[in-house]
Amino acid sequence: MDGRRHSVDIPISKTLVALRRVRSLRDPSTISTSKFSALVDNVNWETNSSTGISLRFLDSCEEGGSGKNQGSRAKNVGYLYGERDDFIDDFELNYDLGKSKLSVYENSGPKTVDSGRYCSNHVEKTSVIPSINPLEDVDLSNELSIRSLQEERTDYIAPERKFVRKNQVKKSFGVGVGEGTSVHSPCPSLRDALSSRSASLFANEEVDLVDNDDPGCGISCCWSGTPRFREASDVENNPLLCRNVDEIAVYENRYLKYNCNEIVPHSETPRSLSQKFRPKSFSELVGQNVVARSLLGAICKGRITSLYLFHGPRGTGKTSASRIFAAALNCLSLEENRPCGLCRECVMFFSGRSRDVKEVDSVRINRRDRVRSLIKKATIPPVSSRFKVFIFDECHLLHGETWATVLHSLDNLSQHVIFVMITPDLDKLPRSALSRSQRYHFPKIKDSDVSSRLVKICLEEGLDFDQVALDFIAAKSNGSLRDAEMMLDQLSLLGKRITMSLAYELIGIVSDDELLDLLDLAMSSDTSKTVIRARELMRSRIDPMQLISQLANLIMDVLAGKCQEGCSEVRRRFSNRRTSEVDLQKLSHALKILSETEKQLRMSKNQTTWLTVALLQLSSMECSAEVIDSKLDNVHERGESWKHVVSCSCEEKKRHTLRMREDHERTLESIWKRATELFQSSSLKSFLIEQGKLSSLVVSQGLAVAELEFCHPNCISKAEKSQKLIANSLQSILGCNVEIKINLVPCATKSRHAKVKKPSFRLFSCSRRVRKSQSSTECGSDSDYSEYTSERPMISGRSTRPFPDNSGLQIPHKCCDRMDRVRTLGNGEGNLLSTRTASCRGSLEDRQTTEFVAASSNELVCNHEGDVLYFQEPENQPNCFARTFRLHRKSRSSDASQMVCCTEPRLQNKLALSILRKASSETSATTNDTNNTYTNSSGEENGLKENSEALCWRTRTLHLRKAWQSRRGRENSHLVGWVLPCATAK
Ligand SMILES: Nc1ncnc2c1ncn2[C@@H]1O[C@H](COP(=O)(O)OP(=O)(O)OP(=O)(O)O)[C@@H](O)[C@H]1O
Ligand SMILES: [Zn+2]
């Protein structure tokens, strides 16, 4: 399940109210922030052109305002500074109040926007410059510091930045404007406003994308809310700290001094838990140890390449890792644990002012001039750090041409340039990119890791929680930590404690208890309750698709035995209750129904109805199984009429065939035992118990079809003789008409001991009735038992022939006169055998042998003359079969009616012997150079002529024709069969 889905289901009104409450509670800085909200609310942004922007301060800057208003007017000086995620085009905004103009300067020059009549008396001319210190902007909890910052700022404004300031500005606020998605502002509303406008602000920006004068990568906002990483003591102890950094440019230096001296805490309220807890070092990256170790190792060993590719599912830490990597690359610390967060470079980076780490907007960069400009800037050595790092998030959005330019530049660029490409979708990248990059895969994060991270967050945030709820969130987040954090964030807005019920409500799923309750109902016959409950659930909360998936997951957990430990009590109870084979069968059947219903639901508009129908189907299976169970358990004790029960069931279910499944073997055994006990003859009793088995029982319309299995042909003929008796005893047990089917099932252990005397094979084994037509078995038409006691064989007028290897396959002699009939060829296990593959059939059809069919693909073939071929076609010789058959036809002058081809030499003997229908002891085998000949030497017996021979060729290279010729000389022998290696059939 995609965790993202969960994040939208929260009731919006509820969230907003809670959000307001929590914001104000969580961070006092938001209270001071709220002072600005009035102002922000009154800012009127107009973006009529893509480069122009007009700010209107509606209330506080009105013309002729009172002295009191002057203070507020001072607020109106806004700073627009570069934000994260992209290159900030160099722009300056001159708010020319004296001329009632708001000017936006770009590299190309100022563009003015009429700002109306506001504020003309108070600030003659000022400008908005890229913010130099994002930290200051977020430091709104302390008005004093804001003032001092403001004063500080007026000093260090670089003249070349066209910053003009004539009036004293008492307060200012920073307004972050970026081209990317994130906008940095202390006031959420303003920030949002800016966010929504920012795209249009720079949509037509043609300026260079990289500027050495730009204020930095703007990544700071990503680290907003990060715990303070610079303490006074750190400053003292660490020589790399900013206090000692003299070489930084003047304004930076001052800024740093300001920061170091005053230790302004970084106190912006993070916009989300996920932002707040974005990892800042490799050790904080959860579940990505391999990647973290590898990247850190590369840095420590100095083995840095120019192109890195981070890929993997969303929310697994790719972007975070790329930033940590960038910071670590430039970190000045000599410790292994980089980034240290303390050195000058780290400070610059984490405050968003590093000018050597850039995040590139993968959509905007897709223009030739822009990408060229980027490459050009990349050639300029880094300002202060070792590496220039370009991070391309969502790099699958880069066009081919952009890729080509970037990849082409790799060789020309110096060693200090590093590109980090990030994508969730590797398949969308050009191959050249894949082959030239060092790839790092970010796998889904394990549920346990996600869960522990959530616990940590809850503890740090002071949130009460139920561990199961966090585990549940982890499971639902599908390996995305961000999704899990977002869910937690939303839940934290809903209540004081993170509980399961809250989680269920938020995510829009029902609890296990409710679901298991529904499943129980659905599997019972309580139709009306099932319908009511299902409707209730779907009406109130859950989407039918979601319900199906949850139900299926639950069932799978039960089937996999996953519910024993670490699951909810209800699950455990349910899985303990449903442990029998029968229950598991029912559950897996339920899965089948659900999976089919899911497909159906995708195309249906009436999902609720179809899901309810599906739930009712679960009960129908349960019902039939229950009927069988209860019937079989009680049939003797209560003397109940099987017929009655079954017919009741049928009335309800309309010709519902009750088929005993494997899991009912126990019950079948008991029926069989009871039936045999009714026989008078103890030898027959023991024979049937030892050699026979009731393998299935199908009851329909008052008729029970009982299938018996025997392991040996001898047993079958014996059983056939007693068929009527068996049927009678089963009838008295079951209380309804019984039809018997006897099948031969190969059974190695039993048949070994049984002596072969007269094999008897039949298609569909034996059947004592002519099967009723399909229509006559429809519900409602009562069967006439006498019909089913007919002695007529199933295929009248046709004898059957054993398949040579006694495998239990039943081959009717000349049975293949109609293709569709042959399609119903069954083996002893009751399987239907398929017809031969089309290709082979095709080649045979050419030779007008259309009724040539094979069963059990590539194994058993019989033609319309009743000849039997056993054949294993080698995969690499597709026409082998057809050729063999052709030759066989040529040799029809002989009386060899059986040809057996097989590639497996071990089988050849067996097949030859089978053809001779003799036990190996009775057959003498003579061998010559090229073949083995098995001869029946024991006179005419079992329908075999004396000297019957089955030729068994072993030499694969021997041509069949030659084999046939070599046979010519043996006039006395009587060839009854061939066993040929397939390869000879050329
Ligand atoms: N491995 C991780 N360790 C710690 N936090 C993580 C991890 N993965 C994700 N997060 C959390 O999720 C947030 C988003 O992570 P990040 O942007 O790095 O993921 P991503 O893989 O780049 O996602 P996307 O592909 O959607 O951009 C982070 O702020 C952090 O709170
Ligand atoms: Zn560092």
C-alpha cells in the first residue's frame, strides 16, 4: 500500500484546528510570529508578469499614517533571498517608496512595478536583497535580536549589491523566495503565499543560474529546526569554528561574528516532523548503513568520483544523504565522523549559505543555455570549499540533451566538481548515465527501523504513544520513513496519544477486530448480518478496495502462521481458532475469491455491492463444507439421511456439487471403513481396505459419485467384480444412490508386491453407468438410481488397452476417432490429459492423420488405428515426433503395433518389457550390437504370439530405417513393438 495515500485522509477542518493549537503550544516563537501574521495577511501579492511582483501593504503603510503606524511601516521592508532547491537568479528588489515603485532588479537591470501610493513618506528607497543569513530570519522569538540583526545588516550591506537604504528601518523580516518548492519564511502564511507565487516569479528567468554572489544553496530551510549544532563551548574548543575564520568575506564575517557572539538559536518552527528530523549526519540515516559506510569510506580515502547516482523508493533518505554527503565532502574536520557540523564549511552549509553546494531544479535546467551556464559556473573553482557539489533531485526529469551536456562535461571539469543525481526511477535514466555513475541504492527501510525511529521522535516530541500504533504506522508506510513521519505528524494533531484507533481512523482502514468479525460472519451462513456489517463498514469509513486488500493481508497472515507472535490479541485468537486443514482451505479459497473480486472492483462503479457479493461467496463455500463435515461426522450416530441434507443444501445452492477435498481424507477414510465393514466376506473386506481407497465423493442431486483408487490393475479387476456390493454398502452409509468409479493410481510400494497377471485398463477406469447428460444433473431433477447401475461400459463397443509402462494411463483402442472425445482422455489419477501441441498436430495434419492425438503432452500418443506411441520429444528436435510417426506408418506392414520412443535409456527396457506384457522374469532378452531385443519365449500366453519381440534401440545415431532393415533378417520373430531413442527418428 502506498503510504502517501494515508496522508490525505485526515479531516481537514480537524487538522487545521489542531494545527493551530499545536503550533501555538509547541513553539513560543510562533506566538511572536503571529505578530506578523496580520501584516502578512495584509500583504497583497500581485504577479502580473513573470518577473514583476507587487507587494501591497494594505493597512500599515497607508499614506499619511500616524506616528504609531511608522513602526509598522518599518515592517514593510522585506528581504527576498535565495532559497533552496535551485540556483537563485540574482535579483534585487527595490522598493522605491518615494517613487511609489517596487523595483525588481535582475541581472538585466531593474524592472519596476507600480506599488501604488503606500508608504511614500516613510521609506524613500530601499531594496530587498538576497538574505545573507537565513538564521536571522527565523529568529523571531526574540525581537531584540531581530533589531540588532537589522542594525548589523545595515552595516555589512555590500555596495555592489545595489542595496540602498535611506530610512532607518527598525524591524525587518526575512522573506524567502525560491524557485523551488520550499520557501523560507517565519510566517507560514506568507511563506505559503510566497511558495505559490515563487514559480511565476522566475518562470521566465533568463539569467545565469549560478552566481558566485548568490547567498548560498539555501539548503538551510531543510535543516530548519535542527538542534543547535554550535554552542559557545564548541566555539572555544574548535579552531575551525567561525570565530577564528578571518578570511571570510566581510559581510559573512560579520554575520558569523554576530552569530558566534550572540548565539542566536535556530528556532524556526519546522513545518513538519519529517523536516525537523531530517538526518544531519550519516549516523542519523536510518536503515541505509551500507550506503552511509560506503560514502563515508570514499570521503575518508579520498576516492571521490564526479558522478553519483542515488536511487531507490521515495522517502528513504536519498536527498538527505546527498546533502550529508555534500557537507561531508567539504567538512574541514579531520575526524572520520563527517560532517562535523562545527567547522566553517559545515556552518556555512547547514545555515544554507554554502556557495559551493547547489541544488538544481531538474525541470528548469532543461534548457540549453541554462545547462551550459551551469557547466560554465562549475568550471569556476569553489569559493571556499574543496568541492563544488551539484545535487540534481528528481534527475529523471532531465532531458536527454541535458544529460548529454552534463555527461560530456564530466571529463572536462576539474576534480572539484561533483554531481549527485537523485531519482526514484532508475529505468528512466539514459544508459550512458547509469554506466558512468557510481550508483547507490536506497532500499525500503525495514519496519522495525521505521518503528524505532518513530519511537525516538515521539520521545523527543513528548508524544504519548502505543507501541502497536507505531508498529502499525511503520507497517503501513511501506518502507518510507517520510511517509511514516508524516502519518505520525498527522496523528499528533489528532490527539494526545498515538493509538491504534486513531491510526485506523486516519488511514481509513478498519481494525483487525472488526475485520475478523466480518470475516467470521462472511464465512458463516448468516447472510443478512454479513451484508449489514459490510455495508456499515463501507458506509462509514473504508473504501472497498482498501477493505479487500486488508482482508486479504489478514487472511495471508493467518495462513502463513504469522499471527502467533507479535500480533494483536484478536488475530492470535482467530488464527488459533482456525487451525484445522479445513479452515485453512476455506481461507485460501476466500483469498481466491477476494483476488478475483479485486479485479472486478477496479472496473466497477458499484464496488460496495460487488464486495458484499464476494463476502457472501465466502459463506457459500463454508456452508457446503459444513454440510459435508457435519453429515459425515454424524451420519451413523444420528442415522440422518445424507440425501436429505444434501438435497437441502442443493435447494439452497442450486446444484451445488460437494466435492471432497484432500483435507477431507480423514472423513473419506472413515466412510470407506464403515462401508467395508458391511461386507460379509472378510477377505473382500481386507482386500478393499488394504488395496483400495475412497479418493473422492461428489454428491449431486441425490446421487453420490464415489471414486475408488487401486494401485494395481489386478486389484481393479477384482474390485470391478465386487462393484455392485461396494455401491450397495456405500449407499446404505450415505443414504443415496451411489455411482462407483474405479481408478488405477500408480502406487510404487503396493504394486511392487502385487503380481501382474492380467492387466486391465480402461478409459476413466470402470464405470457402472452411462453418465447422465449435464442437463439431467441440474438441480431439481431427481435421479433414478437404476440408471446408474447399468453395467454398460462407458465407451461401448471399444476395448481398452493398457499403456505399456503400467503408468496408469488408460488408452482406448481406436478410441481416438474423435478429437473431442480424446480430449477427455484421463489417466488413473483422474486428470484430463491434454491434446498434443499445435505444432506437432499441424505436421501430422499435413499427413492426414488428424485424429492423431497425444495426451499428457509429449508423452502418450495414439493414432486412429489404435497404435500406441510413447514419446518424449526432445526440446531441440521439434519435428522428431512427426518423423517418427511417418516411419512408423511405413513399417505398418509388420504387425508391430506399438512403437515407443523415449530419450531416457533407463526407461527403454521397461517399455520394451511392458510392450511384451510380460514380467521381466518371463522374458528373455537378447542383445546385439545396436539394440536389445526382448523376446517372449514362454509361448503363446496372454494373447502374445511366441517369439514376439520388442526391439529396443539404444544407439542414438542409428537411423530408424536401418533398424528396420536389420530387423528384416529375423523372420521367425514376431515384432510387437519398438523402443527407439528419439534421436534416431530422423
Ligand atoms: N534513511 C532515513 N533516515 C532518517 N530519516 C529519513 C530517512 N529517509 C527518509 N527520512 C525522513 O524522510 C524525510 C525525507 O527524506 P528524503 O527527502 O531524504 O527522502 P528521499 O528518498 O529523497 O525521498 P524522495 O525521493 O521523495 O525525494 C527526511 O526529512 C527524514 O525525516
Ligand atoms: Zn565540518
